[in-house]
Amino acid sequence: MGCSKDDGDGGTTPPPPVSNTLEGNYTGTWSSTTPTATFNGVSVSAKLQYSGSNTDNLIGEFFISGDYTVCCSAGSNDGTLDIDFDGDTITAFHYNDVITGCSGVFTGSGEIRATDKAFVIDFTGNDCDGSHVGQIILRKQS
């Protein structure tokens, strides 16, 4: 490779850099089972940001809707998320559910999927529907 005017790149401009930040808006699905109910592909969304300067922890609002609107609580969201990760491994997941008359706590772990960088979180927890075992998938929106 030389420094000549024609270096064989065909005159193309390189693409803009891809943002590596995990902060942003996410949409996805909630699927879980309890002894009395099954929830398949329920639309959810989240607004996540780093916890201060800690880029291994995301915190933010969670919504039981696909469009960042409150479904079932009297507040500004349906609960809060706290997600710790190490590389592509989600080491800890915590959802504090504030749904009116059905609050609960959900915890789990998972991965940041290599193919599309979606968060795939396996969780357990309890609310008015009983003991849940399930999975949340969240995909970052552009």
C-alpha cells in the first residue's frame, strides 16, 4: 500500500462509525408462565441510561407497552430496571414492578445477543399473578 492518489479504494467514503453505547430506547417482548397464567410476547419498552460514569450498569424506566407509555400504574412508568453486565453477559437484572394492585420484584440474568445486540434476559419473580418464570427480549431502537 502506497501513498499515491489512487490507493485502490474506488473513491468510496468510509461509513460513519457505529455507536457502541448501550444507552437508549428499547422495545421488545415479555413472555412468562405462572401456576395460573401464561403471558406470551407481551409488548414492553424501556428507556435506559448508564448509572453515572459506570458503563457496566444501566438503569431506567420500564413500560408494559411497546411505545414508552404507562400501562398499569399511577406513576410515570410501570417500574424501573437495573441491569449489570460484563461484556456480553448480563450478570444481574432487577425489575421493580410498580403496577397498581400487582406490584412485584423480578430478578435474573442473560446475555447481549451477538447477532443483533438484543438483551435476552431469563427471569423469575412474583406479583399478583403468582411466581413467574420467563424471558424478556429488548432490542435497541435507532
